[in-house]
Amino acid sequence: MTTVGLIGSGNIGGTVARLAVDAGYDVVLSNSRGPETLTDLVDSLGEHASAGTAQDAARVGDLVVVSVPLKAYRAVPVEPLAGKVVIDTNNYYPQRDGNFPELDSGDVTSSELLQQHLPESRVVKVFNNIYFAGLAALARPTGAADRSALAIAGDDEAAKAEVTAFLDRIGYDAVDAGSLADGWRYQPDTPAYGTLYSASPTDWQHPTPGDADTLRAALASATR
């Protein structure tokens, strides 16, 4: 059985963990405060969930989700993630992360920074453009008429195929947005960010499905 490691178990990480457990995966959760702080979440997820350190999650996970603030990306373990597919859920928020000149200039994307930090890993960007409550509520079986799609970006085609299969199993279609350099198309302040899955631009508490065609159109209309 595939094990999903989670480095960061907040709103998005915890939601992905729950979707993964519901889909039959084992999960190992971690955060910056220590495994003892994850007891309640692990208990709520049941016997297929456990907690450890970031090193544990990186080592044990066949697929690893990194869901930490961008300012903390250099703390992500490097060696145990070599050769693995790493899902990056992150966004750049200067008010939280401080300023990164290379991101402000558009020279690189936030996922490219993580890929540079993890040179032997295969990074795929996903889950960054949907509110966690929507991510939890909109999962649907394969083929459902109201199934939502999530954008993925990465430089490794095999890694993107693996992430596409993971998304399908937890309840989502995937739309390939291109390379990590193309990940800006669904970062904050783009049409594909957030409101695609909400009832209105100010109402993220009532999720609405965003299908693949709608997502493709939003990605295509993005401007820098």
C-alpha cells in the first residue's frame, strides 16, 4: 500500500491526509511543533494515520506532500526525498513570508525554489489554488458529472502522471498546466486561484465545482 508523507499538517496538509486515508492510503503526518501535537488529528484519521518528524514523513512516504509556509522551505529534508515525487502546495505571500526578490521579479516561481532545494526530487505543484474547505467538500468519484479539476505543474512527466493518478483516487481530475515555470498561472491573483471553486469571490465558505474546461480557460487567461 502506498504511504503518503506529509511535511506540514495544517489546513491543506491535514485535508489532503484525510482524503488520502479515505481513499485507502496510509499517511504519516509531521509539523514543525513535533508529533505529539498531532495526536488529535491522527486519532480522527484512524488506524491508517500516524505522526512523526519531517524526516520520518520524508523517509517513509512513497509520495510526499510539502505544505509549509514558503519562508520555511529550506527546512524541508533533502536527502530522504531524493528520487521521490514531492507535491508542493505552497504559495508566495510576502506579508507572511517576507520578500523574495527572485519571486518579486518573476525570475522563478515558488515551486522552482523548492525544486532547487530538492535537486534529486521530482516536484509537482498542486493544491495551492483551492481553499481547504473546498478541497474537502468537492472530492467526487471518477466520472461524476460535478467532478472538479486541479491544476498540476512539473518538469517530470512521470511524476505528473503519478500525481494525476493520486488526484483521481482522492476525487479530482487533473489539468496539466505545464512546467514548474508555468506554475504562476494558478498562483494568487490569477483567475484560477481560489474563486474558481467558490460561490463568489467573497464567499469561500460555500464551495462550488470547478471542472476541467473552466480551469483550462482560467489558466489560459492568466497574465503576469
